[in-house]
Amino acid sequence: MKYSKNGRKIFREVQISACVMFVTLMAAAVIGNAVVMWIIYKHKVMHHGFNYFLFNMAFADLLIAVFNVGTSWTFNLYHDWWYGDICVLTSFFGIAPTTVSVFSMMALSWDRCQAVVRPLRKRPLSRRRSLITIAIIWAISTVTALPFAFAATVSEAPEFDKSFDHILFLIQYALPLFVLSLTFARIALFAPENHLSIVFQAVKMLSLMVITFMFCWLPYHLYHTFELNFENPNIGKYIYLCIYWIAMSSSAYNPVIYCFANERFRIGFRYVFRWMPMIQCSRENYEYSQLFPEKLRSMAITVQLNKTSREKNSRPLHRSYNSAGEAPSWTLSSLMKGFIDSPAKTIVHADDS
């Protein structure tokens, strides 16, 4: 494709801008999701069903950033594939992880809906059921992505490509949007009756995740579903590059949402990035935080015992006399009785993930 002098200048500027935008996006997505996975894996307090799905989504977004964001943008800009047979992996990891993310959000929304509608019943997604559900989600996503990976190895027919775009729109956008709308509508219906702060904190975080995902992928699916065409092919190419960047950026937003909505994730991120001048988080603050509730409880008991001991020592000793006029003797057991009768208060943080 030939460009005029002015066109070459514009194309060069687009090249530089696209390179900066996609490299920055890839770095943010890889680092952010890797930190999320570390926080959940490293800390036992994070080992429960809801966070297993967050770990699963972080892993899926990490795959998108590495295998899709890092390669496909050059093809969309230059219309030339530079990476040989990796196109099969790019096609597979461009679809399977995205399907994993939307199906994981559907499972989480159903779990939150049950927690709000039937708060006294046993949680549907226990640890074991969560792992089984995640395995089923990956199996469905793999089956969905394999035909696209195969299509990347054969010559593409327009009708073939068009039908796949419609299938993707139904699986990755229309169906999840319908299911998520139903579950969140039911949550909103029962919200006035069940004001469970811990549950609704997780619902708010999940709502932000869903809204962000749907907003990012809407332009992409509209573009492919309605086959938007532009009179100037270069302008159309640049617009599609922006649309593609917005869709891929969904892989980088979830870590930000977790930090915004959850104190434990904020502590974990502050500790990882404590080397930055504007972030302060000592190892002591990290180890005695909500990520280690057992240490918090131990510290609270120690503080309460010390406080009780100081109060006992500061009180004047008023001896009472018996009928014979003799003062009773003070024993170690009587002095320690105050500690036994006044149990220490512990700081217990409910699981807010």
C-alpha cells in the first residue's frame, strides 16, 4: 500500500502510538494479574471458592496478554503476520481465555445471587465445587476455541469467518449479558431484605468487573457483527485498532478493581510495590495485616493482656479483714484470676472477598 508524504508521516505516528499503547497494556496486564495470582496463592485466608474464580480469571487474562495482545496488534496494523505457526496459539488463546472469563463471571453472579436470596443455606460454590466448575468452564472454552484455531491454519472464506463472528457474539457476549442481567436483577430485588455487608461488597466488586468487561467488548462485537466498513481503508484500520485495544484492555482492569474494592488485595499490591517512593508498606505492616488474620488475633490477645496487666498493677490493693481481724494473704492464683475472668477481645475480620 502506497502512502503520500503526509500519509507516511501519519502512519509513522500511528506506529509509535500503537506500539506504546499495546506494550504498556501488555505489561500492565501481565504484572497486575501475576500479582493477583500471587496474593491468592500465597495467603491461606484467600483460599476459598470466590477467590478461586478470581485466580482463574487472572490466569485467563494473563494468557490473553501474552499470546494475543503481544502479537495480534501488529497484524491489525500492518496486515502481515510475522510469527509463523504461532497463529494457531494466538487464535486459541484469543478465544478460550475470554470465554473462561465470561463464564466465570456467570458462575460468580449465580453464587452471589444464591448468597443474597438464600443467605441461610449452604453456599453452592464450595472449594471442591468451585474447582470442578472451573474445570468444566475450561473444557467448554477449549471446545469453543478449537474450531477457530483450526480455521487459522486454512484459507478463510468470508461466509466461514462471518458465521464464527456471530457464534462468538452469542457465546461471549449475548448469552452472558442475558444471564448476568437476570442474576443481578434478582439480587437487586432481594437487596432491601438482606443487608449483608460482606456479601454486597463482593457483589459490588463483581458488578464493576461485569460492567467493565461488557463496555470494553461491546465496540468489538458491534464492529464484527454488523461488518462496519469505511470509505477510507486507512481510517477504518486505525479505528479498528482502537476498538481492538479497548477490547484487549479488559484483561488489565480487574486487578485495579480488586484493589479498589478489597482491602486484602490493596495490602498485597502495596507490599509488592513497596519499592516505589510513593508507596509505604513495611514487612511488619504486611505480616500483621488482614492477609494474616491469625497473627492479628495473636497480637490483639497480647495487647489486651498487657493492658489488663497494667490496669491491675496500677490499682491500689484494698485488703479486707475477716471476722478474726486477720488480713487474707495474696496468692498467685488470686492475682491471675482477673486474666481468666476477662478474656481478651480478638480482632476478627470477616472474609470480604
